[in-house]
Amino acid sequence: MITTYTENGWQIITQRSHGLLAGQICARWKLSNQPDRWIETLIATAEHDDVFNEFERNPLIDENGAPINFKETSFDLDASTRLLDMALTKSRFIALLINRHIRFTHGDDPLAKEFISNLKKQEKHWLSDAGVEKKELDMAYELLEFCDAFSLLICQSQIPPEGRRIEISCGPDGTPYSLFQSKESIIVEPWPFAVGKFEIGFERRKIEQLQFKNDEEFRTLLKNSDIENVRFTLAEK
């Protein structure tokens, strides 16, 4: 989950809500630059964090009783295995994208070394099963990673004030993209989307309590917390 400390408590964005936002960004990608396996790329982008369900998983709080931000977590073998198995039951191409994402996010974690080594061996077989070339997979994953990075910038409130620019990531064509705030819109340059302006959004939860006794107390409050619908407009200029 994505956590933000406030004076009276916490703002929480679930991992699945962040993933849905990434999917909304991906869905507007211009047709001329979409991967051939478009629907599977879109589904993988929206579902890349679906195994991390805060209503089911532990731990949720740290030793100080504060909610654990996603940046404080390390490789989880069970979660990664389940996420990959979920993808494999849907399609080999989605599994290939999830495989790439696990390697991207946990490539430097010693706990993931053996798992990632096995993923690299499996990739060749899955490429053959899916009937795709590596360059097609590369392009699709670069789009997923772009949308993931974009979503995280928004969910972590990292859009700079006063019109200052920040880099998002490189897209599937290798082009570096940046954004800045202009009045009521987020401007993306160069503009990679099919329409000149569209709205995206996600749900943010608010808990007015700073510390929690255990995971169950936090989970109960999270389930019953107020929902704020946060909306943003992306525009070409």
C-alpha cells in the first residue's frame, strides 16, 4: 500500500487501486504505438499488483504500529509465486509481463536471486509458448513500466508545484516523457495518448489514527474508512 502521514493520521492508497490507475493511463495510449498483444498488455498493467490485497495479507503495520509503505517491503516469495501463477492461468504473454515486473522491482534483492534466476530460464520457453519475439515483449513491458511509474508519481503526490517538470519514464518507443502541473491539468510531453485530454482517478482512504495495536485493528479501520475519489485531468497542453 501507499501511505502518507498526515497531522491526524494516514492517507492510504491500496496496491490494487494504484494498479487500476496505471491501467487507466495505459488504456488511452495511442493506437499507432500500442503493442500487438494490446488487451493482454492492458490487463497486465491494471493487474500487476493484484496479489497485494490489504484486506487479506499481513503484515500491514511495522514495529512502531505505523502502516507499512510499499517502499519498506522486501521480496515475498509466496506473493510473487501466487502473482505469477495467477498470470499463467490467464495467458503466457501476461505471465511474461509479470515476470519482467518482478525482475524489475526485485532485481537487486538478494532474497529474490534464486526466484529471478528461474524466471530468466522460463522466459525463453514462455516466449515460444506465446508465439512472440523478445522485442515485442520488451515494448509491451516498457509501456507497463511507464504506466506504473506515472501512477506512482500521482499516488505519492510527487507532482512538483509551480510548473516544475519531472521525468516519468521512457515509453515503449524509448522516448523519455515528462510532466508538469498547469492550472487544473497535468501536462505530459511529448503527448503519447490517443485523445488530447482525459480524466483519471483513484480511491484514497483516510484513517484518523496514528498508531495501531496490530494488523487486524488496522485492517478493520481500513475497511471502514472514508473514501475520497481523487481525480486528475491529463492534457496535451
